[in-house]
Amino acid sequence: MPNLTGKSVLITGAGGSIGLAIVDKLASEGADFVINDMSQESAAIAANIACEHGVRAVTNNGNVTVENDVEGMVDLAVNEYEKLDIVIANAGLHITTELVNTSRAQFQRIQDVNVWGVYLTNREAAKQMIKQGFGKIINAASLSGHRATELQSVYNASKYAVVGITHAVATELAPHGITCNAYCPGMVDSAMWDGIDAERARILGVPEGQPREQALKKIPLGRMAKTDDVAGLVKYLASSDSDYITGQAIQVCGGAFMQ
């Protein structure tokens, strides 16, 4: 029997490249879903991927920065499946910007989604999981939550915060039988990294592709991550195999950062 049969999962940001891979991976293990993405089309695509594995999936289009919306996501999961086993706070935004040219609006937009959105999703999931006496919270952090890189001060700030939230939530919820961990992708072969490469090239005044090549040189395994590499770690953190692991922010970066 697949490892996650009978488990209910709420995932935010499900329609992005990593979100779709996570849905595919966990659905193949038997998990049922509440699929949240602000785009109806993207949420439908993710739900179809899940349903191809013969599991249940309902869609939702809530905003992770709005309290009523996140409350509604959790309520939907409980109404559909009578419990919430796993929440994956996957929604996030990226920005490439020079420190001296960063506006308050740019900074606030990233913090609203990447920090408050994760915190709010954790908070509302925790209310239900404390009632149950069990649950797994899994947060999207980043290699940028462990190591600073040029032109990413705003993004670094948000992902360091997610790692801190993960540690704090894990500590506070452990007595209730709830774990909290984070996955920290490095370079992932996705549309997001295409955008990062283009924006870094523009700011640095170098040809497109050069920032990607330079970053790849820092990866011992010599390649970018596939979205399935990230999804594999999330599957592990969602499964009973990780029941004694909490408060960890685990890199999926090909050895670009080691500790």
C-alpha cells in the first residue's frame, strides 16, 4: 500500500513547477488533496495530476496573505476529509534586486507572501492539528535561507525568516505530536530560474546564461535540481518515515551548501 494512503494534504502554491511535482509525487503515494492556487487554471491542472493517480482532489483559490482565505483552506480540508494530516506551505515569490535600488513596496510584497503567508498557513493548520493531536507542517524555504548571494537581499531575508519560523513552530508544537520541517531547494530547473538568470544578467551587464553557468560551477553534483528531486524530499517529510524529524531545514542543492 502506498505510504500516504488515507492522508489529507493541503498545499498552497500548487500550480507552480515545484508545486505540481509535489502533488504528483504525493498523489502517487495515495494522498488526497486540497489544492490551493490563486490561479483557477493552475489549480485545475494540479488537481487533474492528482486525480490521474486515483486520489481525491478539491481546488481552492485563496490568497495565503489573507486570514479568512487561509482559514477557509483548512476548513475545506476538514470538511472534505474530516482531518488535516499534512500542510505544505509552498506558495512563494522570488525577486532579484540590488540593495540600493530596492523599494519598500518590493520588500513588503515578498515578505507578505514568503513570510506572513507561511506563518499564517502554519498558524491555521496548527489550530486544527492541535485538536487532532497530530500533523505534519512542511514549509518552503530555500538554500537562500542558509546562504546569502548577491542581488537577493530581499529574498534572503524572507527565506531566513522561514527557517526561523520552522524552528519556532517545531519547538512549540512538538508537545502536541506535530512536526514542522522545511525543504530548501537550491538551483531548480524551472521557469523561475530562467527569470533569475535573465534579471541577474541585466543588472550585472553580462550575457544571459552567464549567471546560470557561474552558479552551476558552485554545485559539486554539477547540475541543477529537477523538480522531482525537491518533491522526493517533501514526500519523505510527509511520510511516517520522518516521524522523529522536526525543526529541520533540509537543503536540496547538489552539495552547493554543506553543514
